[in-house]
Amino acid sequence: MLCKLAWGNVRRAGRDYLVYLLTLTLGVTVFYAFNTISMQVDIAGIDEEGLAQVMGSILGDLTYFLAGVMAFLMVYANNFIMKRRKKEFGLYQVLGMGRGRVATIMALETVIVSVVAFVAGIVLGVGLSQLMTFFTASLFKTQIANFHFFFSVHAFNLTLACMLVMFVLTLLLNLRAVRRTKLIELMGAERRNESIKTRNPWIAIAIFAVGVVLVGVAYYRLLRDGFPLTATDSKLQEAMNQFGITTAMVTVGTFALFWGLSGMLIKLLQSLRGVYWRGLNMFTVRQLAAKVNTVCFSMGVIAMLLFLAITSVTCGMSIANVMNENLERYNPVDVSQTYAYYTPDTLDYYKEYVNPSEADRMVLADSTVDLYPAWHGKGKSAGNNDETGKKVNIADVAGEHVQIDSYLSYPVGGSNPSVTPSEMCKIMGEKLPKAFGGSNADAMGLYVTPASQYNKLRQMMGEEPVHIGHDQYLLTCDMGGELVDMYTKYMAGGHALTLGGHELKPATDKSDEDTAAIANSAMGSNPGTVVVSDELLSQLNLQPYSSSLLVNYKQGMDTTEADESIKYTLLDNLLVDGKEPGSWGTFITRSEMYAQAAQMNGLISYLAIYIGFVLVVACAAILSIQQLSNVADGSRSYRVLAQIGCDDRQIRHSVMAQQAVFFLFPLAVGLAHSFVALKVIIELVSIFGNMSIGGTVGLTCAIFLAAYGGYFLVTYLMSTGMVQAAIATRYSE
């Protein structure tokens, strides 16, 4: 009997349960779909070792946090349902039903709705996970060779566990509400509307103005100072303090905006008398002013959450795209090995801070060394053993190769570079790009490399050599963005460089970025290099800084086999007259770098979408429930409007206007915050390349419109249904 009554209640109160059901279904869908990532990685043919486990673990841990957010939403939505049905539960008790049976009915209703949402969410999640497999394959640039339907028991169990926690929490709160609420409160719940107070409009306008000023100043400070990531070590704490002040200003300003919004709306629309007195606009404005007073804090929170959602999705996926697009330029060869030379600063550091005895075997490098013989089994090298103890000779796989030697722009034993970004910008009358902020670019200066090595690298990459005369130079940089733009502008302006007392003129009018990489890397290996003739370089006696050996495998050799054969390569330190002029640096293959970048890009993209989507759903659900509660509280007002002759169209228009304000204002503020933050982020990321957010913004907008707009539509339809029901009910005191 109780089951039949509970089922009938759910069917009859379907509209009241709609937001609860929709939010819970979406939560189950995304929880299941995103936690199938390990199976998606396997089906997509991604064989990176440990990738599935790492991504599965991170997304699984994140699910627990997001489940907490969804649990809060479920409680919030359930409070609206309880508020709507208090009179009904009171009527059960008047008819003689005990509180235990009422509580049982509520528990059964919660079970029914939760089961329906869970089943629907799992079905949608299973379908979404199949589609996400293709998205995963596109992220990692693989082809799906053997696609088949899959179902993840792990994702199912994790989603079920989260659902059970939310169900138990909701059920306990419902039972507590019934047990602690008096019968007279249940029967009279519909008559007790929320207390409505309006603020002094002039005070509200003043607070609104303060909020606008605070937000505007915070925008200016952020655009001027940027993020503290670009600060030097000595100024990092100060930059962090200033960023904290900026964050506090925008936060306080956001809440002040919404606190003063009601007074601003009244005064603004009252000044437009033709608008204010038209139709039900006066009633709409008064309703808005009264309700904004009670939800100003939550609207501020929603605006900040939308800002985080928009920024995380757009920025995260855009950074991943930039890294992905530039990988080919950053990794020009099959394998690279770097060697770093000891400079006076390095030796001083070891003597003072590390170990003086280690410094005794080090020597200041006065010339570069040939790296390839150590690979070829000649000279001083270790037995290159793999994990089985088998000898590994890298020369067996090496085909074309070139060594790029990089020098500092001052003589051996010196310390003051003669070519620095600051001096170049001073000559051009330009500001130093923010990409150099927080770096030691001026202390190090630009690198110098011989033209013969640079042209050999170009030939390996299928490009024509560039002629560089004795009195000429060429600037190269593989990091793109504003760095390449600065070097190109310098060369196009015909500006000279002075190196070791020699004045050099530009060999071309454009900086090279396509063949500028001097080692395989994830973010670029060449922030700025001056290419000069070999004859000039031999006269300057510059301080060696590093050498990079760039190797392509022999033609026809399988890349996977070649990578595996040199995977465990280990070389002894090179010795010159029994001393070490430097030490081996990074050894990495192009395949390994591609795999690492794909792993990072995939993880960033999934985290951004996962967090962003759940935050948007959370914000939209909170707004939806607030507006439905407002309509329920104002049902008597809408009934009075109908009784005095207002037609349904005018009433629906008033409801639409009120809900549009509550949905659009937080979104507008969140978008404004996001645009400013993204502008700064784009400038920050420009060191790695020109960041294009067009496609990502389009995808983000589509996701937001589907979720946010869907909740707005559902809220409006439910609200009009509640208004119609209120009008149709005869009111009696």
C-alpha cells in the first residue's frame, strides 16, 4: 500500500522532482563516463605504460570531490521538494498516519527517484563513454583498430557508491525534517512566505558603485601585473602579496555588485518611466529587488564558480592544443642528447654550496667536445648496457646527425653578456616581453652558435642553407609567440648587434623558428640564439655553454625497435686531461616526448572538461532551485494578478524576465572575469606559441548552452506550470 502511494506521489509530483531528477541523472552520467578512461585508453590503442592507471586514479580521486558538490546540490534540491510538499505530509498526519509511515513514504519516493536517475544516468553514461573513446583517440593522435562495446564494472561500482552516499544523506535529512517539524507548520507551510525586505536604494547604489570600482581596479591590476608566475625569486613574495590583494578586490567587488543590484535596478528603471509603468514591469522590478536581497551571496558564489569553470575549460584545453600543435617543431629528430659545460658560476656554486671535493675534478670549459665518439664506442664511454646486460652501440641505429654547440656571448672566464633581450628592446624603444619576466635572460644573454652547424641541421630537416657573412648574424628561436616577433622586428629594423667588439648586421629580415630547435623538448629548447659565421666565432673565444647531439635513425629502421635498443643508454663523463669540462644532460627520443606530451594534454583536457561541466551543472541547478522556490513563494501574488485581470501572457513574461536576470547576471559577471583572466593567460602562454582559443571557446559555449540553457528552459517551464496551478486554485483565507 505504501509503495503504491509513493509511486503515485512521484508520478503526480513529477514536475517538482524534475530538477532533482535531471541533476542526479547528469551527475551519474558524467561520473560513469569519465571513470571509464582506463578502458577508453586501451581501446584507443594508446600503449603508453601506466597512462591508463594514472588517468584513472586522478579522475577517480576527483570524482569523490565532485560527488561532494553533487551531494550538496541534491540536498539543496530536496529542500525545495520538501518545501513544496509540507502541506501534503501534514495532511497525511491529520488523516491519522503516523510520522513513521510518512517517513517511510518519503524514503520510498527517494528510492524510486534515485533508482530512475541512476538507471537513466548509467544508460546515458554507457553511450557517452563509447563516444568519448573517439575523443580520447583524437587527443592522443591514435587510430582505433578494434572498437567494441564495453562496460566498466569499476566505473559502475564507483558511481553506485557515490549515489548511495548521496541517497543516504538526502534520506536522513528528509526524515529529520519530518520528525522535527510540527504539524501546524506542515499544514501552514504554503501560507508562510519568505520575509521580503527592500534596502535603501541610495545605499544599494553606493555599494554597487563600490563593487564596480573594486572589480575595475582588480582588472587593471591583473592586466598590469599578470600572474606571479613571471616574478623573479627575489620578488616572488611581493608578487604573491599583490596578487592576493587583487584576488580579494575582485571577490569583494563581485559580492558588492550583487548586494547593490536591487537598488540599482529600481532607480534605473524608475528613471525610465515609460518602461517602468508599462505592463507588469513595476511588479517585476519589485519582485527582483526583493529576491536579489535574499540571494545576493549565492549569486556572487555562482558568478565566481562560472568564472572558474569557463577559465578552466578554455585555458586548459587551449594550452593543451598549443603544446600539441608545436610538438613537431620542438622535436626535430629521432633522439637528442645534451651536454652542459661548467662555467665560472657553476664551479663557484659547487665549491660553496655542494661539495668542494667534487669541484676539484671539474674544470672550466674553454672549448666544446665532440659528443658522437662517446656514442660510437670511441674515446671514454661507459659500457652502454640495457637491462639484460647486453652491450648497446648507439652507432648501430644512428643515421644523419649533427652537433649544435651553444656559447655564451662573453669570453671564457667572463661574466657580462654582450647580447641581451633588454638591450635589444632598448635599441628598438620597446618594452621587454612579459615572456622574459622572472627569467635569467639578461644574466645569461642570448646563445651564440656557428653557421655551419645551423645549416647542417637545416639540411637534415630538408631546408636550404642560409648564407651568413663574416659581419652578419641571424636570430633563431623555436618558442614562437612574442619572442620570435621581437627577434623578427629587431632584424627587420636593420638593427646591429655588437659581439666581441664586432658590429654585425642582420643576414635576413626574419627570425627563424621552423628549424631553430636544438634538442627534443616539450616546450622548446631555444629561447634565443645568434648564428654567426664560423670564422668570426673562432676569433671570439666565447664561453661554451652546452652542446646538443641531434640524431635521426638510419633509413628504413623501425622507430619502435630503435627506441627500445637505446632505451637504457648510459654514458660515462667525458674527460679532458683527466678533468670533467661538463656533464651529460637530457637524453630523450621523439617518440618518448610525443607520448609524454599526449599524456599531459589528455589529462589536462579531461580534468578541464570534467571540472568545468560539473561546476556549470552545479551553478545552473542552484539557480534553478532558487527560482522555483521564488515562484512557489510568490504563488499568491500571481493568483492576485490573475484575479485583477492580468492575462497569462503578461504573467509568463514577468516570470521569464525575473528568471533571465537571475540566470544571466551571474553569467555576465563570470564571463567578464574570464575574459580578463584569459587575456593575461594568453600573454603568459605566448612564450610557447600563439595561443588560439577560438575553437575551444566554441566548444565551451556549446557545452555551457546545453547545460546552463537547458536548466533555464526547464526552470521556466516548471515555473509557468506552478503559476498556472496557483492561478487555477481558489484561494481562501
